[in-house]
Amino acid sequence: MSPLVFTLLVAAGSFGAGFLGSLVGMGGGVVIVPMLVVLMGIDVHYAMGAALVSVIATSSGAASAYVKEGFTNLRIGMFLEVATTIGALVGATLVQYLPARIISLIFGLFLAYTTWSSLHPPPDGAITEAVDPLAERLKLRGHYPTAEGPQPYHGRRVLGGFGVMFIAGNLSGLLGAGAGAFKVIAMDQVMRLPFKVSTTTSNFMIGVTAAASAGIYLSHGYIDAALAAPVTLGVLGGSFIGARILPGTRSGRLRLLFAGVTAVLAIEMIFRGVRGGL
């Protein structure tokens, strides 16, 4: 395969990953790493380095549109970034000590859990539970646009969400992804935020989390500019288009899309980890 063909294929695959990532709040990194490893034969460490760079681009591309539309909650996102950034630094430091096979298994198990969780959303009645006093004190509330007009919401279980965000940041640094899937779970199922608010706020957050990890990956030599460039350009283009489509997409369909993609990737990454084919 010529370098030009390889670059075009990587860019095309990354475009699809960015499109999907912007819709479901994953950032695309969770799709890009398996794509580069499984389809392109790239070493998992370099795949994770390129994915981190692309995640920053995804966040930049999609987040601005979501903020303009009124979906992203900047206050909640900036508060939770404290936990994810600390976790990302810890995870990125650990990655040099783990073999690729173990990383693949962790990645696969992480994806399997997110698939299950996305198919088991909290019951509708859960949203009526008492507002967390800490959320009120920190003003973790807002509203988002719907066909019936602005819909208000409040944050709940703030400490639980903060703890899950630390784990999300750790996974981001360890797996070379924005860990947007885990961020969505923290906000959607722990803090009981609306799904579209969770996915869009996740897209806003993943860039900062990935940037914290990328510096450590760069110091280890895991970021190759020739690979990261087409990945980043492809993801950026896909994320812009995905951001335009999200407002008119039903949350139920997003959940199914989210679950389907993560299920397939989970099976592949677990299989490769067990087989030791990375």
C-alpha cells in the first residue's frame, strides 16, 4: 500500500469516527484506536497517541456548535474537568508500564460495560429525585432547547459523578481516548442530566482531558505527526457534520447507535487482547 493510499484510508476512517463521536459524545478516539490497530496494523501505543490528538480536534470542532445551540453546560463541564484532568495525568503515566495486550483487554472491558450501561438508562422517575444540595450550592443546573421550548434540569449525585469522572480521566490517559463514553455515563446515569446535555458537555470536556494526556504521550515518543495529521483532519471534518445533525436526532436512536458501535469494538479488542495479536 502506497503512503498516499494509506493516508487517504486513515483520513476516511477518521472522518467516520469523528462523525460518530460528535453524535454520541465519545470523541471518536474510542473508535479510532481499534480502527488503526485492527484495520491498519498500527502499534497500539502510536494509535493511542494519534487518537489523543484527534480527540482534541473533535472537541474543538463539535463543542463550539453545541455551545451555540444551547446544549452544552459549561459550568458543569469545567467543574468536572478538575477530576478528569487529574485522572488523565495518572493514566498517561501508567501507560508505559503496561503491555499492549493488557491495554487491549482493559479497552475491550471498558467498552463492554459502556454498551450495557447505555442500554439500561435510568427510569424516567429517577429525574424527580431530590436535587443534590451540593449541586445547588455550585449552581450545577441549566436548560436545553426542545421542540416544546427550553427544558430545565438540575445536577444530582455530584460527588458520585466527580468520582466517575476521575475514572474517565484515568481511562483517557491509559487508553489514548477522550473516554467520552464514560463521561456520558457519569452525567447521564449518575448525575441524571439529559442525554443530549451529557453528550454535548462530554464533547466539550474531552479536549481538555486529552490535552493533559497528550503531553505525556509526546514525551514518550508515541505521537507520530505523519499518522496524527490525517487522523486529526478526518475527525475534525466528521465532527462538524455530526454537530449539525445532533439537534434533530432522537436520544433513543443515539443510545442504540452508541451501544451498537461500542459492542462491536468491545468484542474485537477483547479478542485481540486474549489472543495477543497487537
